[in-house]
Amino acid sequence: MALVLIPRLAAAGSVTLATHELYPYGYHDETNTFTGYAVERVSFAAARCGLELNLLVVPWARAQALAKSDSVDGFFAGSLNAERKALYVASDVLAPQNWTWYLLQDCPLDPDAPDFKARARVGSFIGANMLEYLEDNGFNVSGTPKDTTALFHMLLGGRLDAILANNLVARKIIEDLGIGMRVRTRTLKNEPLHALFTHRFIREHPHFLECFNAALAEYEAVHSLDK
């Protein structure tokens, strides 16, 4: 478990959030600094709201377990489902995500076909909302590894017919593995990502979420001008 401390001048308190290593949302760069699309936005928003940000970098299932037990103040970046909506208070959209099917080019199965659910051996990684979706909707879940890279190795090894993954995460893995010509894709749906805070933390900081969301909007406005 890695602890990343991001101190802020004149901080009025602190917020401790759990997250995981998942490029491009949060990752260690060449200088071993933990950064990324979601990390930068959360760091900016915490600073704007006058809080010192403490990040716990752990496996994704562990990040959620820490939040569920109130051991941290929340976690990011996650898509929403019924359980998360009940257990946590979600920020505005923190980062984009498309749930996307990945299959080998020579696989005859079609994710849009009526028999796909029954015939295809599918998988997603442990702790992912995508895995819960597959299980809840009666898919033939045959692989639940620890991360998306392992999912792709299962696909390449013929242990799965299709995997459901985050498009931005998968893009980097496909590039790193050099398998762009071997796989085909089909977008299932758009599922943006959020920061999720415990109800306890929001009760203790009743104005935090309004400030956090305003800071996210400010960050996007400033950085859209840089493009």
C-alpha cells in the first residue's frame, strides 16, 4: 500500500482518499511521482477547498473496502451503480470512460448478437463495476483477474472470448503489447467516472462537495484554454 501526501499551504484540514494505479487516471511517472488525469483534478480541487490531500494507492477492491468501512473519506475514480449511489456521495464527472468489448479479430462472436451472452466466455477485473454488470446480467463470466493487463493476456491466451474494459486504460495496454492489429472493439456504453465520498465525511464537511465540484469545473475551464 502506497501513501502519497500532497500538502497544501494554509490547509484547514485533510481528506484521505483511496485510489489505484490505473493509467491514465492515476500512475507513477518516470520520476516515481503519482500523477494522472484523475489525480491532477482531485489534487487541484482539494487545494481549492483548503484541504490537505492524502492518497492511499491500493488495489481497486481494497480501495472500495477501505471506503465502505469508513477507514478513508472516499475513493476515486469510479462509475456509478445502485450500491455506490446508496453508500457514497458522488462528485460531478471527474474523468471520461467508455465500457468497451475487446475480442480477437478471428473470433466469430458478435457482442450485439442475441446469443452472445450465452456463448461468449467473458471477463473483467476484480472490483470493477463492469464485472458486477456482467454478473448481474447473466453473462458467462469466466475470468476475473486483478487488472486489465491480465485480462488481455487471458484474451490472447484463448481463455476468454471477450473482455469488458475501460477504453482509455485498454488503449495504453494494447499499445504496450503491440496487439492493435489482433483485436477488435465494440463500445457497450458511456460510464463516466466520479470521486465518491463517504456520508460521514460529507456530514462533517457540509460545504465540501459544492466547493469540490466548482473546482473541477474551474480546472476544466482553465485547461480547455490550454488545448
